[in-house]
Amino acid sequence: MFKKILIANRGEIAIRIIRACREIGIETVAVHSDVDRESLHVKLADQSVCIGPAPAAESYLNIPAIISAAEITGADAIHPGYGFLSENTHFADVCQSVGIKFIGPNPESIKMMGDKIEARKLVAKYGGIPLLPSSEGTVDPEDPHLLKLAKKIGYPIMVKARAGGGGKGMRVVYEEANLKNSIFAAQTEAKASFKESGVYLEKFLENPRHVEVQIAGDAFGNVVSFPERDCTIQRRHQKLVEESPSPLFNDKLRKKIGKAARRTARAAKYVTVGTVEFLFDGKKQFYFLEMNTRIQVEHPVTEIVTGIDLVKEQIRLAAGEKLGYSKDDVKLLGHSIECRINAEDPDRDFAPSPGKITSVVFPGGPGVRVDTHIYGGYTVPTHYDSLLGKVIVGSSRGREAAVLRMSRALREFEIEGIKTTIPFLRKVMVHPAFKKGEYSTNFIEKYFSNNGNGNSRK
Amino acid sequence: MTEGDRRKMEAEIKEKLSELLEFAKRNGLYEVVWQDGELKIAFRRDGKSLGSPASASELAGEENLKAPALPKEVLIRSPMVGIFRRSNAKNRPPLVVTGDHVKPGDRLGVVECMKIPTEVVSFCAGQIMNIFAEEGQPVEYDQPLFAVIPAEEANTESKT
């Protein structure tokens, strides 16, 4: 087992990792930029090292600085969290070359799954995992076969970046006439965001549900899957609310999607924890979308419905331990919902709202968990994402009870000094479509556009 | 100087000030100027009797405690996290020692990060008064490494 882990991240996930390390008995090193000196993860870790100025490129994305910090503190492993360097193959390679364990899968798995076209190819070859019709390779707007290929896939079509993620480098095309321009636009955006302009075509599902499956694998080829998470409620491709299990799934579908997820993990020879994402048509059919080779923001909902600590699993699997249990040992213990709290003003089209948090009152009581780095007096910096933390609830009495519990918890949660999305999330929890569990990816757009007040003036 | 060192210096100054106020009261003095090297404390008390050292400091004025007459030094900070080196190659003498005069662009040291050296360079002309890190010591980004008295100040300081 590792003696000392350096956490190459910040905010709530850095604290989550420190907590898991503490409970295992591993020493922790926090790295931070100069503006994050007063951040909670710095205060909680056993040691801290300032690695650079505020801009992420010079601090949290600065590979030499992070490796240097690991070397001077004697860390034997680095946990990359999510975002930042967590899916950076080069970083994983560098760690390997200096003899520091990267807590995640092998660089090969990251590379394979990071390229959306290669990931699809791998999954198609392995078999037993449904896929949406696609171009099977990058497309060129000048290709004479382009229109024929698109027709075969069938409109509407999504143009997607092969190096993409986070909703960038994507365009939906409803008519043949818009295909070429959309490809150009997506290529340009992809080049800017990912430095790689390759795009491919994939059938676009209207108003799908986004369902994902957590998996874990050890170095001996054993793989387990966990009950699915439904992350359909999104705004501009950013997840806002996640729940487990999916309100539209039954045992049969759960078994089927679990099997598809495990097959994907085996195809990728995956070690440690990861997530396989699918699109679900809302009835019976799901399709492989992509695989995320990191711990995810929404991992707590799975922890609550299974009682398994995923970050501890991730660490011990990276240390070479055997999984020790099978998919049948993973039980679904109830229903869990997570709400992401952002420093954004819902009344101003979710404009970022950094600044000093003058006071906080955290929710509590039965079945309520808060994963956050904020505290009264903390100043939210402008340089990083707006996630302040997450409220996660669980109930053994089913979805309705979980929704009520989340409503109750959000009413208790008060953050003063900056604007947050808490008032908006309260409205989501009482919305009839959400309470019924009937929503698709256009939920926010449909019911909350114009002013975030739940009035659709269309 | 680290945050810890700065706080320690402030505490020492407060203690000195209390000592001086007591001295002033006992000896019926109204104006005191005290100097030790570059540190200078000056105050004037009015006719009221001095109570506890705390209220004495209030009379002396918050300014003296918040911004004591610290030397007008400039700090050169580490540009990177890594290992601090005094010279730019093994077995070579240090690039600078305390007392050296430097000008903008002069190399004062090196910070090694993953075996890649980054130079620590002076951005002002002056005299090196203090070196805060040792050869081979791990340093953080922005950590103070050198204290330099800028040229104008260095010339007007009376050598004690």
C-alpha cells in the first residue's frame, strides 16, 4: 500500500481523496496555486506545496511542477482526481517513468478510451455492446462519399470531436444542407479546445437519457459493475443532478447494461475505477457513448446506494490489490440523488459569481451528505470552475423519499455572500416532470429557460 | 521570509514596543527613538498616564505596530517548485553571497525541477542582505529566497 499520496487537484475532490487516504492510513500532500493558499484541501492535508501562480496551465496542469512537488515530498503515488491531468496520457507516462504510481488505469487504457473513434472500434470489435450507427472514422467535408455515408446513418446526425468531451466540438445536423458547415464548425472548435480537429459522425438520438455505469477492475482481470446512474439533467452538457438507480430502469435492463459495461471494461483491460457512458432511448434500447477513465464528480450516489467507498477502492486497486468480490455481491440498497452546487447566478443566465462567502449553513440530518471545500470566510477564486460542492441524499425507502429528502436538505443549505444555484435546484426538485422521473436531456431548456424561474414562455 | 517568520518578527516588535513604553513611563519620557541595526521604533506619548501595554500601544498609534520600520528590503522569490541550488553547476562556488552587489538580470541561484534548472534572477539593483534557503533545500513556488536592499536604500543606510 502507498505511504504518501500527492493529490494533483483542488476543491471538493481533493478533500474527498484526503479523507479516503486518512481512513486507510496514507499520508497526504496537497499542491496548490498561490491563490489557493487558504483553500480547505491545503489546510486538511498533512503537507502542502505551492506549485505555481493562479492560471491552471502554470499550476494544476503544470506537469514538471507537480512531479517536482512529489519528488521533494517523497510521495510514492499521485491521485489526479477528475478534470485537470486525470485523463492526460502524457502525465500518466511521466509518472510511470519517474517511478511514481499514477492512481488510475494504464496510460494505454486512457489513450484508447480518450480517442472516441478508437474507443468505438475497440468496443465494436469486442462485441456484445450496442453502438449507434457512425462514420467509423473521421470525416472530411470534401469527401465525395460524405452525403451517402450520412444518409446511411440517417438524420439527425451529431458531428463529434474524436478528442472531445465536455460537450465541445459537437454539432447536431437535421438536414443534409447543413452538414458541411457543421463539420467545419465542429472541426474549428475541436482544434481550439483539444488541439486535434478530427471529427466523426454519429446518429443523434432526440432527447435521450444519459445513463452510465460505474465499473471497477483489478490487475488480475476481475471486473465488477455497479447499479446505473442517471445523469440526464444537464445544462449546456454540464451535469447538474444525478441519481441512482435510473427511474426508468428495471432489473432486466440493469443486468443488461451492467453486462455491456463489464464487457467494455474488459475490452479496455481496465484497472481501477472508471465509468462507461450510454445513451438510453427511454424505453428499452441503450448505446455505448464513451468511457471515462477517472473517478467522476457524481461517484457519491453510487457509494450511497451500495455502501462501497469508491475512492478507497480506486487506491487499493491501484496498489495492486485484488477486487475480492463479484458483481453479485454489489447490492442496491435504496435510492440516491446528488445536486451539484455552483457559484452561478440562476437569475442572470447562470453567470459566474465568485467572491467571498460570508457565511454558510450546511444541511444535515439522516441520509444527507455534503462534499465541499467551502467554509464561512472562504473566497471563491475566479480562475477555476464554479463547482462549490455537492449535496447527496440517500433513502432506503425509494425515489420519492429521496426526492423529499433532497428538497428538505436544499431548504436548509444557506450560502451568503455569493450567488449559488441552490434556489434553482430547489425548483427542480419540486418540478412535476422531475418528481415523476420523466425527463430527458432537454429538461432544463424546456422548463427553465428565459429566467431560471420555471416559466416557459414559449 | 515565511509567513511564520513575519509573524514572529511582528511579535518581537510588539514586545520591544511594550518594553520601551514601560521605560518611557518609568523615566517620565515623552518622546522615544530607538534603533538597532535597520530596525527603528519611534513614538511620542501625550500627558495621560499609560495603563497596560495594550492601551499604551493604542496611544503609540497602530501604524507603528502594523508597519514598523522594517528594512526596505525587496524579496526575490522562487519561480518554481523544486530544489534550490546556490551555483549553476556542481562543485562550483555559489553565484552570490550575502553582501554582494547585484544588478537587474544577475543570476542569484537556480531551482531544479525534474532535473531541469530554472534561474533565479534579480529584478533590481542592490545588495544581498539575506539568503533564506540552503543548497539542496526543497522550495515552493513563490517562496522568498533572497532579500535585497535596493541600490538607493543601500547607499543612504549608515553602516553600523
